[in-house]
Amino acid sequence: MGSSPSGCVGGLVSSSPALRIAGLTRHFGGLPALDGIDLELARGEVVALLGPNGSGKTTLINVVSGIYRPTAGTVEVMGRNATGATPQAMVKIGLNRTFQSPRPFRPLTVRENVDVALRHGRARDQSREEVLELVGLAGKEDRIADSLNSAEQKQLDLARALATGPDVLLVDEFAAGLRMEELDWAGKLVRTLAAQGRALLVVEHLMGFVRQVADRVVVLNAGKPIFAGSLEEAAHDTRVVEVFLGGG
């Protein structure tokens, strides 16, 4: 993939950002976990968020999705100021996320889990069947969520997020723990979601998966962005190399 949004699949990238983050800062006990992050994400674009453990990737996802309130800075979703909105309000505005460790309603069936999301999301012309077919859970509607394996629980987590009708989707390590054949399917799914006009911010460690899905990458270190561009360019950037090889 190229470093410019103009190269995205399907030509669905719009001129105005679906997600705009400006000066985003989050302190814990006076220490900055995020320190003035600026980021824009267009519809139809997949941006991979990279960085070593503790660099602020999941914290950024948590702040943008409303789990944590920012200490400073702004978040805009589809042109609307969403700074400090709750996760429930974010869903109504058009942003949702998945979790590194899926959090389904475990006693409920797959069908019931998705139906809850459909009821609490935005009115969209989509059915439960369409969502389950898209994520690969068609035919498993009556399975209890707690009986699903780890890959299926990730699929259900994604189905629940998609059922709310997001324009912006934050994906936290969806590929982690998947088998090789599952990784190929997951990569194609991410590109399909972008081709349908969604903007995706993907936190990931698997570089092969990032290469498959990302239009560009943003690298964080100590809560600050140190690089933005293509994955190929990142591999030759001295700051990125130092961070990943222990120099930062």
C-alpha cells in the first residue's frame, strides 16, 4: 500500500477527515501517556498504529473511543466535536471499536449479542444476517458466546461493533492469535470494510498483516508520534529502527 490516502481501495477516501485528532493528551498521575497527538483518518482509509509495548497505542484507542477522557486536545468524528464523549455517545456519533480481548455477553448466543448491538447502534439498512455473513459467523447464530474459540470471539466482537453502523472503526490487535489461513481472511475483511467507506485505525504488531491492510502507518513512542508514512519508509527510518531494536 502507498503512503497517500489517494491510493486507497475503491477510491472512497473523501477530502474531509472521518476522524480528526488534534493535540490529544492524556495524563495518568501527572505523567503523559499521550502527549499532543495529531492524526487525521479519511473514509476508505486504513491506518496502522504501531509502536513498542507502552508506547500509547491502546491508550489512544481508549481515549478516542471514550473510555478515558482526554487531559487536553480534541476529537472530531465526521466533522462533529466528540471530545470527552462517552463510549455510548461515540457509537451514536459514528465511532466504535473492538478489543484486544473480546468482551461479548458470554451467556448470550451469537444472535443475541448482535441484536443488542443493532438495537443500541445507529439506524442503518443492514441486518443481523448481513453482519454475521461479513465476519464469517453465518450458521453459528445459536452458539453461546462463551463456547466460541478465540478467533470466533474476535469475529463476534467485530460483528457487534459493525452492527452499530460505525463510520470510524478502531481495531485493537484483531490479528493476534489467528492462524495463517485466518490472517489472510482477516486482512481481506479489513480491506473490504474500508472499501465500503469506513475509516479504520488498526493497532497491530504483526508486520505481515500490516503490510496487507494498511495504506499508511503511524508509529508512537512514549506517547508521541515519531513517524507517519508507508510501512516501507518506516522500516528505513532511523528513529523507528532505534525504537524497535531497543535504542529508544
